[in-house]
Amino acid sequence: MRNGLFVLALLVSALSLAAAQQSVKLEVAEPETVRVFKAGNGVTAPELLPTSFATADCATPLSGEIELATIIDVSGAPRNIMFVHPLGNDLDSLALSTLAAAPFQPGESNGSPVPVAESVSIKLDACPVQVQSGSPGATFLRVRSQPQLHLSPTEIYPGEVIYTNATLDLNGGIFRPGPDVTPPVMLPAAPIVEIGSGNTAKYSGEVMVTLIVDAFGMPMNVRVARPLGKGLDQKAIDAVRNARFKPAIFKGKQPVPVMITIAVQCRIY
């Protein structure tokens, strides 16, 4: 098996989602709906304000460019951040935190600040930094040079949204796909793992994996629900952890965290 070829193809199958779908009933106050503007036609675009991030140096930096979408609210804060073009590695999380911490001058319409939807391309050059406390050997990424952010208009968001920090509590804040909650959609982010070479599969099967997709589209609490064995279960977990999603949407307006099941197709060559 050491010389074999492992191919893990992730598939959010209709069968696995159907098994997770349940009717949801929310007995909470309806949160505020916010109109979203787009730059142009009398609406000015938000502008990034000067900011500086703490840096670190290393011999083997991790670099890449990630595209996110966000709504810059009337205070200049990024809201409802989600992936457009992720990388499928640790830079994705760093991009999320970088954008969340970035200050903006909000867009305006008729002289008043308004929420404006923007696409944000972020170039990152980062270093792994050892965590001094907590789990032994744990690391996090810190930027090696100042991130480069570039804004452009986006059509991703609907005309009205609900911000993700509004309180919607169900099962501790975790939803399931159902009549009011559209399921998350997997984005291309290198979800295939290959080792070795070969042409004909010697063994194939599915690993069923459960996970929570958070409101940003990041996988959390990834666990094997139905194992396959032969060393493939951990590879399936690793592949799912590298997957990125368009988050589930509640009533077409608000990204919410959901629990889903994924069928990971595995082949040994």
C-alpha cells in the first residue's frame, strides 16, 4: 500500500444531504434585513484604510492569493465574508482573519454611508509560528510582509441580507439543510490526494464523513461516520479539512453554520 495510489474525490452527494435534511422551525425574532448596494450609479466604493499587521520571518514562507467576497457595512467593517477562490490550505484561514481585521472607509450613496458588496483579492506571504502554549507542536501563520488587498465589485450577494452576527439559535447555533436552509456548495480547493502511480483501481469504496461547515465556508469538527479502513479514513479526513464551501444560506439572506455528511470516494491503485 506504501507504493499504491490513493485518490480521494469529495462528493457532496444528494443521498448524503438528503439523510441530513430535516424540517427546521425557528422560534426566534426575525433579525434585521439590510439592503446591499453595489458600487456605481451614484454609489461610491469602499476604500481600504491604512493598517499594519505584525510580521514574522522564516526561511520557507507560504505564499498565495485568495479571493473573498464581503459586505462593507456602514461602519466600515467587513461582514458576511465568504470564499470565492480559496487555496485549500492554511492561508485560507489567514485570509479570513486578515480581511475581518481590515478597516475600511464605507461606501456612500447621496452622502450617507451604505453597505456595499465587494470582492477582495488578498495576496499573502506568511510564516508558520510556533505556539508557546496549548497543544505541543501547534503552529499558526503570521504574515511575513504586509498583505495586499484589492477591491472590486461583486454580484455574489442578494439585494437584501442578514448579517451573520444576528442571533439565530437552533441546536446550539448549528443548522441542518432543510426547507429554510440551502446546503453548502463545495468550491474547488485541491480536494484530491494522490500518492504513487497506477492505471487500474485495486480497491475502491466510500468513507462517510460528518462535519460542520461554518458561516464562512470552513470545515469544522470533521469526523468519520462510516469508515473504510486500509489507511483511507485519515486521508479522507485530511481531504475534507482542505475543502472550502460556499456557506449554507438561511432563507436566502444569511450565511449559517450547518452539519452535513459527505461521501468521500476513495480508490487505491
